[in-house]
Amino acid sequence: MVRYITVKLLYMLFTLFILATATFFLMKVIPGNPFLGEKKLPTQIYNNIMEKYGFDQPLYKQYLKYMNNLIHFDLGTSMKSTHLTVNKIIHSSFSNSAKLGIAAIIVSIIAGIGLGIISALYHGKVIDHFTSILAVIGVSIPSFVIGPLLQYFLGVKLGWFHVAGLKGPLDYIMPTITLSALPIAFIARLTRSNMIEVMNAEFIKTAKSKGLAKSFIIYHHALRNAILPVVTYLGPMTANIITGSVVVEAIFGIAGLGKYFIDSVTNRDYTLIMGVTLFYAAILMIMRFCTDVAYVFVDPRIKLSGREGNA
Amino acid sequence: MSEVLAYKPVLEVRDLRVSFHVREGEVQAVRGVDFHVNPGEVLGIVGESGCGKSVTAQTLMRLIPSPPSRIKSGSVRFLGEEVLLKSEKEMQQLRGSKMGMIFQDPMTSLNPTMTVGRQITENLKKHLKMSSAAAQKRAVEMLKLVGIPGAETRIHQYPHEFSGGMRQRVMIAIALSCDPALLIADEPTTALDVTIQAQILEVLNDLRGRLNTSIILITHNLGIVAGICDRVVVMYGGQVAETGTVKEIFNHPKHPYTEGLLKSLPRLDTSKDEPLIPIHGAPPDLVNPPTGCAFTPRCPYAMKICQRLDPGLIDCGGTQAARCWLNHPKVQEAKA
Amino acid sequence: MASNTRDSLQAHSSSLEWRDDIFRPDDFEDIDVYRSPGPDLQRESISAWRDAWLRLKSNRMAMFWLTILLIIVIMSIVGPLLTPYDYYTNDLMNTNKPPSAEHWFGTDDLGRDMFERVWMGATISLRVGLFAALIDLFIGVIYGGIMGYFGGRVDEIMNRAAEILYSIPHILIIILLVVIMTPSLFTIVLALGLTGWVNMAWIVRGQIMQLKNMDYVMASRSLGASSARIIFRHLIPNTLGPILVTLMLTVPSAIFAEAFLSFLGLGVQSPAASWGTMISDARSAMTVFPWRLFFPAAFISLTMLAFNLFGDGLRDAFDPKMRK
């Protein structure tokens, strides 16, 4: 177990290292920097800035310094808002994103698994077709379409919710729906097909041959086996939610990390871009790591070894 | 097998008809099957795949999902009660307690995410209302009974920690845990290695002596039947082709299909020059079953009447009966 | 000839149902049916491809969405010819007009005809989907083919590299790449292609791993066929089904990514019209001019729905579990 976790952790750090290196050099490839804007700065000030960010140093020294800072969890200073460090920006904006993200994850898991099970149990019935259609719609309609449509109908036409902002608990509803539509659909489809497969499995027949009641069989035998693979989706789901949050925060005017990320991209604020990218990647990898470890606990078939548990 | 008990069969199946509704139409998988199982007896049901033997077995426990299947007619009397008229709730009382079943593939018939112990005890708790401790104790006993070493520790393990043969023993332990009157074994050894097959058969053979369980053994392997069964039902095309004691069937097969099965079986006591003879052709189309004898297209003795009329089961003396015109006195007269 | 093997036969027919008058004179003549072929020999052999096509054709849902897809493809070419307008000319006298006989889908804030712009958007989306899928295919098949075929150490290292790429959120890399290369259709497609092939590579790898131990590969190897020949002659033709399915499901995600970037202002630049740009532009005025939001929103949703559902149908058609 210790070995398994260690190996997974090392891979995670290695991936982050590769990503950090790649982003660093990508940023260096771009000609110019944000200070070479339309307004030309006086040479003296420009040189001071260059010195402050260490851009006058040779490349390898810049890289080493960057890496050294990273090890100390220092993501540098924003190039646009020069009084703010990237750490501060992330610190102040991430709580909004995290609240939304966690709400979306919880809603996705509960609604996705629930819908999946219902449609599997009523396989081929009206309710199954209905959820299947809902799931396909969830997969197919992009968040930047769902968001504005919700705003238009629920916000403007019906006036149920505020079109933008995150002031009260009700304000979470539209962004959460927008953010979780895709993962709900994915989880529902995954759960449904797993559940149908499991219900046709031989061991369910064995359970029936023992005279167990249907509800008992579903709860004790089928459910666990059907939900297990959903655990593996938690990693990709986090990725989806991070991607979605960028759009959702823009649509609903939420001051979260996604919004800063987009601002940093349009402003060419390189330290912020690098910092946020690494931060997102780290969250995603930690989620994946947790999923891998969790899977070992929930599935008795996976034998622990340092290598991938592709069982 | 005592004479008296033979009048009171554990299970009696009369004119059982089961169909499946698929896109191509109605597949008449079982077309009027009759047989019975006497107390303490091992009945073998033999036939090639698609002959309806598994469907029959699962119908006895009402385990085939409906739809697509439909029990069209017939009667299944088990311990004097009609199984086909029971509600799902009543069936649940019956399954696992009075009737146990083991399946073909032990690798998939156990729940991979539940300990073996729990898979045995849930049965005991449900039917015998045992406490956890008592059920646990009984589970260990059962595992010992089917020959699993280290039963005390193994009940805490998961199925993937058992070999195929050991898993089938676990299945037997589960099926027999409530001391059922009837055990239905659906191809219990087909998925196993030959040496393991022998061990599993030995377990069954050993247990039938010790418990008062009748066994229905479904197989396509006549060799297994010879080793363990008392009586045989040979099925072909959803019907009983021939029935009788093992001795009768093996010594004097009265149906060309049985004869073919026996000829295609390698034997030690025949000379090497005598070739194994395969049965040519394929099983009948059960969507449009033939009006005559279903075996006609593959039969070396086929006559004109075989295409036209189904003979029904013709009594051949002793306990033997066969669905073949050759056993009709009129035919024998003509052929003589 | 039949009777000599049946010498032991004895008549003990006590309970016969048949009366004697059912018999016809010729009933007991032998017939020669013995060698007639069974139904298995009569059935024509259907190739896997024909099989898949037949199944696809009988799947009404899949065929319906295929038709919708074809209509979208045709309209993206023909649509612009149906009106006297084009997608880029401003008409400041006719801004924000609702749908009418002149402008079927209305006009936008610069008076550009929305019908024209919607079909222009379709062209962009389809092009992005197509080219991104082709790049995926190219890199994925080669990378996955090498991984699967050689296995062992090569596979392990290449797999590790693919995993690293896979574990980074794609959209972030795409955004980075697009920012660096300046936004355009070309950079978007390139960025999509460079990041999206991992899935395809894994599919190909898995298929090849499964197939390479099969008999016919062994046979051609024992006949001295080279590795390249085995890959291209034997393995790839047999993995085409799953590849096609993956490809079909790559297209909607590429369309989504392009629209996503355009929505964020990182995509195709004005006056070119991407559905994402149109939705983004329409948002600020959606309470007053909702049609500017609805038409592009409806068409991107319809297109993605069509690709996803047709892709599902295709997968069902190729799934060997469905084969009987």
C-alpha cells in the first residue's frame, strides 16, 4: 500500500514538473512580453521591471529560480496587477470556484447515479427513454449554451433567479446546473450501462436462485458493482468541472479563479497563466490520485502493486 | 431407490412449454417436456446446446426473465405443490431453501465484491432465520463439507482469491446450505479443467449419499451421466427424445439421436479401428419447428412418416421410452 | 440397411396414441435426408462490415441523426447561396432585426444576416471537427500502433508519456497553445490535434494487443512477414471499427472546444463567424434580441447531438457483443 501510494505520488510530481517546465519554456518562446505594449515605457522603468522579474538573467538561471520558487509554493507576481502575487490571487478567488465546483460534484454524483439506476431498473420503459434523452442532451449541449439559456428563461423571463452574481444560496442554482449538466449526463449513462450489465451478470442469477428479494439483490449485490466504475470517472469529471467553471464564471459574472484565468489570458499575464495552469493541473492530479487510492479500497479485486491497477 | 418412494416423486414436470419472443418470432425452446425426479435420485438431462435443457432447468426455479420468455403451458409439481402458480414472493421462499442451483461458470457466478462467507450466510439468514454467528458457523461447516481447506479463514476472502474448482465448491456449498430437497446443477463442470471436473463430480457424488438431496444434473457430456446419474432424460429440439435408466440408455439406445451421442463418445473398451461417428447437420429451427420428428434431417434411419408425424414418446419396456417411429409395432412389422 | 443395427429392438408398445389408420402405404420407406446440409451451412457468410452496416441501417435513431448530419453538411455548403446576403458585410441600417422574410434568422448588431452567419458557423465547426479528427487519427494510430505492436519497454515508456499528456486538462493546454500561436482556425485545429490523440492511441493499442496474439498474425509472422507489413496489412484493417467510432465521437468534442475558445474570445476572429463567437456576442443583448442567441445555440446543440447519437449508433453497430 505504502509503495503504491509512493509510486503514484512520484508520478504526480513528475507530471507536474514536466508541465511546469513545458509552460515555462512555452512562455519564453513567445516574442516580447506584456510590458512591450502599445504604450512604450521609458527605458529606465522598463529595465527596472525586467530586473524585478529577472528577465535580464540568462534563461537557465530564470528557470532554476522559477523551479526553486515553485518548490516553495511561490508562483510569482502577477505581471498586470504588479502589487499582487499569484498566490494571493488564487487564494482570494479560489473559494468561490471551489464552492461552486464542490456543489457541482455533489449534485453530479447524486443525480447522475440516481438517474442511471432508475433508467437501468426501468430498462426499456418510458422513464428510461426519458433519462436517456436527457443524458444525451446533457452531453451534447455545451455549457456556454445552457448557461445563457438558463439566464434567459429562468432569470429574465420567469425572474426566479438573479441573472448574475453569487450573493445568496439561490444564486448557486443556475451555475451549478450549468456546471453539472455534462457530468450528470456522463455518470447517468455510465451507471445505467453498468447497472444493466450487472443485472444480467451470472452472480445476480445466483443471488436470485438463493431466493433473495429483488430489492435486496439490487441493494446488496448489484449497486456496489455498478457504481464502482463511476469512481474512475471522478478524475475526468474534475477536469470537466474545471473547464466548465471557466465558462460558467464568465457567464454568471462570478469572481472566481476561472475568471482570473481568462483575464490573464486576454491580458497576456504570463506568470498568472502559468500559475493558474499549474494550480488547476495540481488539483486535477490530486483528484486522480485520490480516485486511484479510493478505488483500491472499494474494489477488493485490485491487488496492490507499484504498477497501474488496470484490473 | 425404494419402490414406494418412486410413486411420490420430488418433482414432476408435465407437458412444459416455454417460448422466447425475439425479433425473428417465437422461439419454442421447450415443447412439451415430461419427466420426474424421485427422492435421493440423480437425474441427468442430456443434449446439445440449444436443445432446451437449460431453459427447462431455469424454468423449474422460475429464473428466466419474462419477457422475453413465457411459460406457455404445463405443470411443475415440486413436493406436491404447483410451482408455476406460485407468486414471486412464494418462489423466493422456495428458492435457496427447498431448491438450490449451481451454474456453469464459477468464475462469474459469485459476486466479486462480497466475501464468500457473506454469500453463504445471507442464504441462511434469509431462509433459516439464523443469527450471524450461527450462520457463520454453518458456512464454515458447509465449506468443509465441500472440501475447502482452511474454511475458517477462507470465508473472509473474496471470490477472486479462489480457483475455478474452489469457486464451484463454494457454489455447491451455497446451494446446499439450507439442505434443499432438490439441487439443480446446470453444466456444473463444463467450464472446468478435466481433473477439476472429476473432483467436483466426486463432491456431488459424495454429498448425495450424505444429504437427502435429489439432483438434476444438466450436461452435454454422456460420460458424466454414466458416472453419477441413476436415470437419464435425453433432450432434442426442445423435446424429450428418450428417457430411461442409465443402464437402459447406454446398453440399448432406442432413439437414433441417443445412439449417435453414444457413438460420438470415445470409449476405452472399443477397438481403435472403430471410428468415432459425429452427428451431421445442425439442431432444428425452433422458430418454425418441424411437424414431424425434429431429428429427421439428421437421422440415418429417416422414413417418410418421420417428416409427416411426430411419434410421441413410445414406451420401450422397463422405464425406457423414446420419441422414434422405429419403436412402433407397426413399423417393426413392416421392417421385419 | 436400417434394420440390422436394430436387431435388439423389442416391441413393448403398450400406450400408443396412434391408431392404425393414420399410416399411409409408403410411410415406412427410407428417405435420404441424411446428408442434407443443416441451416448453418446454408446461411451466407456476412462480413463484419456488411454486418455492421446492416445493423446500423436497422437502427432508426442512428439513421435519423445521420440524415440530420447530412442536412447540416449540405446546408453549410448550399445555405449561403439561398440568400442575397453574405456573412461579413455590415448593414448598419438594419441592425438587430428580428427574423423576417428578408432576413430569415434576423440580423446581428452590425446588420449581418444571421442565416448566412449560422451556416458559415457550420462550415467552421465541421472543418474544425474534421481536421482535428484527422490529426487525432494520424498521430493516434501511429503512436498507438507502435505501443501495441512492440509492447514491453517501448510500450511502457510511450504509455507513460501519453498518460502525462492525458492527465493535464486539455482545454488549458489548448488555451496556452492558442495564446502563444495567436488565435486562428489553424492554431485551434493544431492545438486540438496535438492534445486530443491520446484516446485514439489507447484504443488502437488495446485493439492491437488483443489482435496480435491471434492466429492469423502468428501465421503471417511464421511466414516471415515484416512488422510494418503485419501492422498495415492485418492489424489496422481489423481495428477500423473501433477507430471509426472513436473518430466519430472525437468530432463533437472538437466542435465543442472550438466554440468554447471562440466564446472566450480566443477563437476565430471577426468577421468570420463561429457559433461560439455568435453566442458570446449575443449574450450581452439577449434580453432584447434573443434570436441572436437562439439560432447559433440551437445549431451547435443540434450538430453535437447528431454526432453523439450517430456515434452511439455506430458503436452499437460495431460492438461485437451485439453480434449474434
